[in-house]
Amino acid sequence: MTLKIPEHVAIIMDGNGRWAKSRGLPRIVGHYKGAEVAEDIVEYAVELGIKHMTLFTFSTENWNRPREEVNALFELLRQYLISKKRKLYELGIRVRFIGRKDRINKHLLSLMKEIEEESKENKNLVLNLAIDYGGRDDIVRAINKIIKEQPNKIDEETFSQYLDLSCSPDPDLLIRTAGEKRISNFLLWNLAYTELYFTDTLWPDFSREDFLKALEDFSRRKRKFGRVLDE
Ligand code: IPE
Ligand code: IPE
Ligand code: MG
């Protein structure tokens, strides 16, 4: 079978908490292991020639977790961005952040802006990190921008340009780990024709091999976009 490399892969990285719990460890340990896995999968995506990757890192609903967990997640993110940004640049990765910006600590926000700026010429892979991201919130923010700018006409294409993922095509493949079969308010507009792949593997256990399995499954899918395929 020839492997079809999707242009854009989105991932709901789920199961960090369960991974930690099953080992009698605090949930945050699962998040740290999950971050290492994310780093490796992103590197692998570059090797495979994938051009866009979007990782669900923190949802608009994740604020409802205990404060210690929320704080620890943002601290992990801050540490990771500082210690890994050079490596990301060397891999030719352009980093973009999608999601709300009004509830994020201003030091982290300026680090995010700096990384977007410093990586904007990189061409190998666009890495969209979804932080304080919700699909409904994305759509509502887009509508508010439209109301402000009052463009003459809105069609699907112009509407998409007001959404956070305006620099990437719609995802071809969505992977969700840890057995849950739901979208959890991820990219609602952009997933309209995305192929969905679910695996029971918990994110901290997710390997390059598991990623390849998802790509093989994707390669066998017949994407019809509403049409009739000539067999
Ligand atoms: C995903 O793992 C990471 C985030 C949502 C930040 P979870 O923390 O949701 O792990 P489970 O679902 O509790 O196992
Ligand atoms: C989705 O996972 C959010 C991220 C992976 C960042 P959740 O674990 O928050 O989703 P639910 O609560 O199980 O739907
Ligand atoms: Mg979860």
C-alpha cells in the first residue's frame, strides 16, 4: 500500500490523566510525558513531509479543571516553549497559536507572540498550537470581527479567513487518543470533511508506530466529498 501523506493532521491529545492515574502518579506527570510525545510526533511529522499540524493543547472548557492543574499546565507550556523553541526553528517549523488571547497571562502571551514572529519564515511545517481554544468561540470571534469590519459579502471562503486556522487548509485527518469518540469543541467549522481516527492508546503511550498506523488507515479511506466515486 502506498502511504498517502495528509497535508494537515489535527490531534486531540487525550488520556494524560488516565495514564498517570494508572501508575499511581499525579495527573501532571501524565501531562509532562504527553509533552514529550508531542515533541516526538511533531518531529516525525516533519520527517514524513506533513505540512500542517494542529494540536489541541488546552480547551476553553479546560479552565474548569482544578486550579493547580490549570496552573501546572500553563507552567509546562511556558517551560516547553522556552526550552524547545530553538529546536522547532532548526526543524523549519512555523509556530502559530490559535484560540483566545484575552485570558492568557501577559508574559506567556508575549512569549507566544515572539515565537510566532521568530518562526514566521519557516517553511517545513506549520504547527498550530490550540491554547484556550474552542470551536464555538472561534466562530463567535469570527462573527464579531465580521460585524466590526462590515465586509460587503460573506461566503464560506471569506468566512474561513476570519477563523483562527486561516493559515492552514482544513485538516485531512483528525486523530483522537484515549478511546473517547467526540470532538470536544475542537475545530468545528474546519472538520466538516476531515477523516476521523480514534484509538484507545493513551496519549503518553502514543508512538511513531501508532502515528504511522493512523496514516495507513487514512491512506485506505475513500474521500468522496459528497460525490459518487468511479470504481
Ligand atoms: C489531555 O489529557 C490533556 C488536556 C486536556 C490538557 P487529559 O488530562 O484530558 O487526560 P484524561 O482524559 O483525564 O485521561
Ligand atoms: C480535549 O480533551 C481537550 C484537549 C485535549 C486539550 P478533554 O479531556 O478536555 O475532553 P473531554 O472533557 O473528555 O471531552
Ligand atoms: Mg481528557
